[in-house]
Amino acid sequence: MSYHQYGISPQLVERIKLKMKNPAMKERMKQLVEGLTKADLQDRPKVRRLVRTAASLLGERITGGQEEQIVQFVIDQKIDPRNTFHLIKLWGMFR
């Protein structure tokens, strides 16, 4: 399922992808998500905190509605960070 279906702006995604090309920013984000489990990514308050922290690190201002859309997207994907197939699927979604 595409992030478009959750109302997440393609412009926001493109800005974030561009910022993630910066090696320092990429490293900060890797530290943020290091050690996450599938259970963490199904816990709404934890995902909300991650989204807020990531937005802050990237210097992106997101509205409450955008935040909720992103949180719902992450939860609905049922991502297991230890499953390579899940990571490849996500990578393909945002190429």
C-alpha cells in the first residue's frame, strides 16, 4: 500500500529523501532507529515520538494531521526491522 493512500504529501517525502542524502543526517536517523523492534513499530505512542523526533532532526514542520497520517502508515505496514523482505519492500516504496 502506497503512502499516497494515507494522504502523505509526495513533496514532503521528496524533501525528506533529499535531506537523507546528507551523510551526517543519515547517521543521526540510523541512530534514532537502531534497535527498534516490530513491537516498537506497532506501539502508537512510540511511533508518534519517533515521527516527532525524526521531523525535528530533519528540520521539518509537520502538522498534527500529517503526523497522524505518518503514524497510521507506519503501524499499518506492520514493519519488522529485522526482516530483510520488509525493508526491501519499504525501500521500493520510497525509491
